[in-house]
Amino acid sequence: MMSKKVQRGLVIAFVVILLAFAAWVAWTYLHGRNANVWAFIKEPMAHKEWTTPAGLQCPNAPFIIPSGGFIGYYYGDVFKLGKKHQGIDIFGGVEVAHMPVYAPYDGFVSREEGWKSSLILRVPQDPLQPDRQIWVYMTHMADRKGNGLIDKMFPPGAKDVPVTQGQVLGFQGDYSGNPKRPVGVHLHLSIVKDDGQGHYLNESVFSNTLDPSPYFGMDLNAKTAPDGPPRCLLSVQID
Ligand SMILES: [Zn+2]
């Protein structure tokens, strides 16, 4: 049998862990970028100064910002316990199908047969590390029912369609996979590593993705980004 003292100690330890967890959950959901994203979705016109225009190219950055809106979530943000965000989310602050999505860089677009809302852009030569190929995955380009908002040039099964930086690929949507629980209208973008044999790695695994900050010339890393909407930096480090 445990002594009373040990039992009491265990109860206290349990309560402390529970409180710490509750505080973490509250902090994650109520502060920082969550609060701003909710405020923006509710009243985009009241927060126009938070937005970044589509097509903006920061000094020394190879990529252009692929869609207009508030860049609300960053690389490494945590939504679910133990799951880090693999990319960035740009919230258009407009209705579904109103905010165009442009190619951030020259490359070749593919769309898997089953992809309702997603495209992937192959960049044969990473502008920051020219000895490797990288991929840019973009998703949520469908409405809540799964009707695609992707340009006719990229039907399901499309393979390696050449595009140039700034070319229209589709429009932001609110597709989540569950029509009853759509997401706020946005574009998700992540930069995905190649497997070294010409294929992209699974983009849903954080370690298969790259910090987008140096590609856009903004600090878009949840670990280091300052408060407030992202702005162009003059120099960024590769994480
Ligand atoms: Zn996202």
C-alpha cells in the first residue's frame, strides 16, 4: 500500500500537470495567431492593414506571395497536440472563389487523380539550393462541397504542366473534407522536399517540409516570427 503522503503527492502532481495542460490549451487557442485569425475572418475590412497583396516579392526573395490576404498561420504553428503546421495559411477575407491563387515561381504543376482542392508545383532547381528539386503544395482550392476552384489547365491527373511565376492556378476556397465544417477561406502552401528520385515526399509530415521564410523573404517561422502581420525582411536565415 502507498503511504498517505505518497498518495497526496501523486494527486498534487496530477493536478499540476492538468493545470499546465489547460493553460497550454488556453494559450494556444486564445492568444497569438489564433485570436488574430478569428478577428480577421469575422471582420476582414477592419484589419486591412494586416494583409499582404498577391504578387508581392520581397527583396532577394525568389517567390512571390501567391495569393492576397492575411498570412495568419506560420510554419511550425501547433493546432493539434504534437502536430506542427507544415506551411503557411493565407486568409483572403473574401467569399469562396473570389481570391485568385498565382504560381509563386516558375515550374511544372501536377494534380493527382483524387485531388479536389490541391495542386503541387515542381521546381526542378531550388533557387536557394540549386542542387536539389523542391515542390510547392497548395490546397483548399475547392468549395465546402468539394467543387474544384482550380483552373481548367490542371484537371485531375494533370502532370507536369509548365507554368510561369504569377500565372493564375485557381482560387481560394473553404474545403475541409467535411461539408458541415468548412474552414475559413484560405490558401495553404507548403514547400515539400523531394525524395531524391524525382518524387515529392508526404507533405503532411512536418519533417518533409522546408521553412518557407527565405523563399518569401519574410519571417514565417512560428519559433522566431515577431508579433504582428508578416513584413519583408532584408535578410533571412535558412532554418
Ligand atoms: Zn495550413
